[in-house]
Amino acid sequence: MQTETQRSSSGNTLASRVPRLEIRHLVRQFDGRPVVDDVSLSIMPGQVTCLLGPSGCGKSTTLRMIAGVEMQDSGEIWVDGKLICDTVFRVPPERRQIGLMFQDFALFPHLSVAGNVAYGLRGGKDEKRARVVELLERVDLLQFIDGYPHQLSGGEQQRVALARALAPRPRIMLMDEPFSGLDNRLRDGIRDETLGLLKEEDTAVLLVTHEPEEAMRMADEIALMRDGRIVQQGAPYNVYTRPVDRAAVSFFSDANVLNAQVNGALAQTPFGQFLAPGVPDGTNVDIVFRPQHVKIDFDRAGVGPLPTPTDGVAARGTVVRARFMGHESLVEFRMDFDDKILKVTVPNVFLPAEGRVMWLTIRRDRCFVFPTSR
């Protein structure tokens, strides 16, 4: 027989497996064109999920449907295991316990900092004041409690907006590029501070951004969107290192591409052979690799390094341009075999002279082989 403690613990474990937010097969069309096309995802309490993708791919429309300001054409939205919206039943936005943060903080200029944070709070005056003080202390702005938005810096206004969004204790926080308007010097600190507070509150966070670096820094899970659909979803490391296609590689970083044709599960290139298991003979493929996974070697009287299983065959190129980027150097080569440009990044300072001949090899374990889509 279970004790009361065991039953409670078991119940909590079961409850913890229920997503705080779950959307199922959301579809939204404008003028017959699908803007959001069969999007599904779930977010646990305290988890940060990032909808990442280029402008116009449906990220913000998805957020608006979850918030209740946009109605889906089909699909369902669930919060803590309860349906809050389908095409028949709909909980109004103000009853969904969902907080919103956008690039435009939209603070009320005629209200004090305290008034902004208390806006939308219910309860008595003393209860509201206590919640305002608690949150302003947490964002280190209690000294501005009686000030007004125009007296604050951009970073301070952002923290007031965060406190206001947190005040009613939302179960879910929706964030649409909320940090893009901030100075670069402030952005990292305020992002980390914001997420720390949200995790302390056990809030499920859905963040929209078009910046891969921001998504990698903030998210527990990334949902990569393209043309209204989620094309890949998972932990940042997995999305980055196991991209689903050539476009996914290119979205996160510069990418070099070799074109080849498969024969006997091998693709032959000037850099040697690449494995293409399961790809039918005669299939055209793109061999995609990032600049940081190219090795550079010196020319020795027209001879390069010997082939190796790890790096394959060396190919010769001529330096076109070299630039120091701060943490690394970017060197561009014009390759002898096709006269195209190949980009290489090297840690620290490496600035070979224009016109210098060098040899390049590619790490086989860092390449991706995809059937050519064009």
C-alpha cells in the first residue's frame, strides 16, 4: 500500500509529465495561403522553447493564435492538459493565464513604474503593492517604483515590462523578439536575467526569434520553422550538429557546398570520396560543410599533404581575401578545380597574403550529404 507521501510524489511525477503548453496541428491561412501549416509542439513547465526561422515563416502568427488574438482555422491549443481553444470552443485571451512580451515594451507613459507593473493585477491595494515590490526587487528596480517610463533607460524599461508580464503569475510566457531593440551591450545580461526569473517561476516560455545565436543561447529546445512548418525540432546541440537539410545548415552558419553524384554509396569529389549510404546510384547530392571544419596546409613546391581517412584528399586553392573577425579569421580561397570560392575560419589571427597557394582538406565527420533539391 502506498503512503500518503508516496501517492503525492507519484501524483506530482505524473503531473510533471503533462505539458504546460501543447499545440496540435495548428493551421492558419490568409487569402487561401497557409501561413501556419500543421504546427505541433509541447512545452513543459520551466522549459524555454524557441521558434526560430526567417521573417514571414509563421512564427508570430503561431504566437498570436496561442495568445488568443488570432483564431486558427484548425488545430487545438491545450494548457496543463486542458483544452483552451479549437475551432468550436475558445477560452478568451484574458482568461488563458498567458503573459506577453514584445519588442515594443508598450509601457503606459502616464502610469508610474508601480502602476505599470500592477496593471492587470487583481486583489486589494496592499496585495497589489506587495506583488509590485516583490517583482521590482527581483529585477533590481525598486528604487524606481514611483518613477515614470521616460525616466528609465531601454534596459530598465525592458525589466519593468518583464515585471509587468510576470505580475499575474502566468503559466506561459510568449516572447516575440523582445530583446532585438536593445543595445548589444545590454542584451546578453537582460536575456539571461529574464530567463532566470521565468525559470524560477516555473513558467513555460515560447520565444520567437530569427537569430540563431539567440536561440542557441536561450533555448532548451529549438523548433526550426520554414514556410509555415516546423522542419526540425530538438535540443540546440542536436539541431546544429544533425541538420535535416542543406537549408538548416545554412541558417545557423555559413556553409560550403560541393556537388557530386553517387555511385556505389560513394560521392566522388576533388576532396576524395564521401560516404552516401542508402542513396541510390545516379543521385545528385550536395556535400555541405561549415568553414570551421576545413583544415589548411602549406604548399610544398606544388605538393600538399598526403590523404588520410579522417580528412580525405587535399585540394589546392589560392587566397582571395583574409579578414580578422575578432575571435577568428575568415579566409576565402578560389579553388583550382572549379574556380569557386570556399570559406575557411581559423581561430585567432591567421591572415595569409592574397595570391598565396595553399591546400585544403575537409573533416569527414563534420560533413553532411543531402540529395540535391533543385
